[in-house]
Amino acid sequence: MCEVFVSYAREDSDAVDQIVTSIKADGIDAFYDKDLGSVANYDLELRKKLRSARALVVFWSERSINSENVLHEANIAKRDNKLIPVVLSPLDIRELPMGHSLSQCIVVPDKGMNHEIYEQLISAIAEKTFQSWQNTYVTLKINQVKRESRLKLAELGARLKEEQERADEMEALLDSAQSTISRVRSYLGKSKNDKITQLVQELLEMLSATPRR
């Protein structure tokens, strides 16, 4: 038995593999043909998985809409109210096989799956597998928090790096200023104009008092 059966065209493996890997990492029992390995009766095993699945995610693409197997699996899932259709760009949703609802499709943009679209997919799976979903819901939410935390940490790290670079720049400027002050003081030691020397000394004292980070 499996929670989610994945139907797709082999030509779309690169995109589908990444999505299925993410679904499994979130604790969802997802299955697709690559999980079978070597079996005596390949077709029989696929049929067993298809019957036992609580949901079927079909990835519609310019390749899969012409696949008899994908269409057959999608039709069965639609009949059993298990179907979750996902459209891979650049397929026009008007090209989907007849009889398949367009309004319920999850559309993956040209740039690929993003966080918002992925959450739509997860929510759709949750609705189809609600009874068993309670067992994995906590795991899913924990993984979601982890993803959001990693994003926030990355943003914080970038900000800290910027602040450190600014601090380093200020440190370099202060070092340069201190070097200049030392040279001016050395020069003033040789100056015979007491009034100018006094004014410059006061200015140097003010500069020297500038706090360093």
C-alpha cells in the first residue's frame, strides 16, 4: 500500500524526481515506477500500487498527454476521486485530455516548483489522504518550519555579512586617519608657529577621541 501514486512521462524525470524527493522528505509515502526496481510482473505491481493509493498525482506535460499509460492511470484516479493534476510548463492547460478539470490543476511555472506551489500540492495531498495524514501532519509542519528557518537564517547571515563589511571599511578608515594624525603630529613637532600648532593639536585630539568599533 502507498499513500500517493505518481503518474508521469519518463521524459519529465528531472522535474518529477525533485518533487517526489521533496514529498518523501516531508514524510509522505509517495510511490512512482522507479521505486519498483526488478519485479517479476511489472504491470501487476503497478496496478496494485494504483489501487491501494489514496491519491494519484499526475504530472501533465507535452509528453505525458500523449502517453496512454498516464491517461489510463489518470482516468482511473479521476473515477475514484483520487486525482491531483499538476501541469508542467510550458504546457497550455487547454491541451489537457478531455474530461479532466482545468480549474483544479496546480500549475508549475517555467522556473520550476516554488514554495507556494509546493504548499498547494501538499495541501491537495492532505485533502485526499486525510485519515492517514494525521500521522504525518506533525512531521510535515516541522519540515515546513525548518525550511522557513533556513531561509530566515540565510537572510540574517547575508545582513550580518554586510554589517561586518561596513565595520571593516570603518576600521580601515580609522586606521588611515590615525596614521595621518601621527604624521601631522610629527610635523607639528618641528613647527615654529605656536598658534597654528595649538589649533591643529586640538583638532587632532578631537579626531583621536573618535570611538572605534
